[in-house]
Amino acid sequence: MGGPDDAVTPQAIERSERLIRPYIRRTPVMTFDRSELGLPAGSLTLKLEQMQHSGAFKARGAFTNLLTREIPKAGVVAASGGNHGAAVAYAAMRLNKPASIFVPSVSSPAKIARIRDYGADLHVGGNLYDEALAASKAWMQQTGAMAVHAFDQNETIMGQGTLALELEQQAPDIDTVLVSVGGGGLVAGIAAWYAGRVKVIGVEPTTAPTLTKALEAGRPVDAEAGGLAADSLAPRRIGERVFPIAQKYAPRTILVTDEAIAEAQKILWRALRIVAEPGGACAFSAITSGAYKPATGERVAVVISGGNTTAVDFG
């Protein structure tokens, strides 16, 4: 395929949506006033993608890959902090294809259990995503399996962009979308769909500022890779295909602390009875912590994605 700018278009995202529609859920939105959370009044819409198959938006990109690419007899292989691996395992199970999934030791027990439940061949090793990625590449070379990258692949970005297509249909009047960023597949897909029509802002932990560092440098560079959301938002750097899309259509980021993310998880549960893992609550924490202060009348949407956790303290 060509470069990201000529491949990941709204038209390509529409084609992906039609293709994967039989296999994914149209997840709901919830719109309410921010004053319910003790914040200044204004509209807040949550896109509840933690209710997607496999517990995260990753199912969209996984199905787009498996339905548009020729899968060899060896099946598919993926490296993941956990959610992408669960999504690829789920898609492979639905399509009756073999899957080998590599995750690092920081992957949560909930994510590891999901991958196993979907029948994939699971490999746990190394401390971070990059080590799992290296192991998956070695497996691909050894077996001939088809690699499904977690974020830096056109098909993956197109699939994630279908979330924005849905969101626009469900909440057509929003001004701003806040999106958690790890490798950047979701923020790139959303930004590619809106193409400047809506403000798209990436939200990152201070402990894993991949897009922030790339925007500062003008190119993808290594960043810290740790913190509370390390099993979903801590690759070493933003994707090469992701970056030009984000640079063009989502050139601003917001950094939030691990403490703010943990508090956002609790607020989601206490106020709305929504369970989200740290990565799923990261973008929401920009609102609840005040790291992002909407203008008067600004209609904000936040993607909540990542419900694969058993470690939230709801006290």
C-alpha cells in the first residue's frame, strides 16, 4: 500500500466499516452535563468502546486486517500489551484462523485470560511491548505467519477510524474529541476520519509521552515507557505511519499523571458505573483533572476504551 496520507482516507475508513460491520458492535454513547461531575457546565459525550468485542476498540483494526489481507496457513501473529492481542485472538477465533500472540509480563491478568479464552497460542515474555514485538517478528520469520501490527499499519489505522465514523453519526455536533494515545493507531484513525473538521487531541500519561515527544522532535523518537497504563499506552515510540496523520490533524497533546488516571477510573465507576482500565480512563482524566479545560459552550467527546481489568480499587 502507499503512504499513510494517501491510504488512510475517510473513504477507506468507510470501506473498512462496511466490511467489518457484521463482526463488531456499534458501541453506545452517553451524553450528559459536566456539572454532574462537579465540573463547570457543558456537554460531555462518552463513546463507550470498552463494550466492544474483546473489551476495546482494537477489534476494529484486527478484523480490518484479517478480512482484507491474505492469511497464510500459519495464521496470524501479533505483539501487544494485551488489548490488541485479545482483539486479534478474538478475530482469528471468529474467522477460524490460527493466532499466536506475544505479550510482555506487564500485561494484566485480565488481558492474558481473555487471550487464552479465545484459543490463541499465547507467549508471555519480556518486560515491555517492544520485547514482545521482537519475539513476534522472530516467530513470523520462523513460521511465515502474517503479522498484525497493533498500531503502525494502514489497515489497523483504517479499522480504528471506524470508531469516529460511528461517533459522528451518534454525536454529530461535537467540537472536540479527546483520545488516549499509546502507539497512536486510534488517534490517527479518528484524526483521519475528521480530517480537521473536529478538534482531535491525544491524551498521554506523563510516564509514556510517545506522541508528545514526536511532535516536539518533528518525527517519531524514543520516549519513556512505563507507568500505570504501561500495558496499553507504553510502546517505545509513536508509529511511523501514525505520525504524519497526527501531525497534520491532531497536533496537540495533553499529559496526565498516573494519579489523575487512577482518580478518573474511580470517578467513572462512582458517577457512571463504568469500569475502565487505566488506558481506557486516560483521556477522561484530562477532563476530570482539569488538564483540559473546555471553553464555554464547547461540546467535548471522550473515547473510553479498555475494560480489561481486575485491578481497579473502587474504594
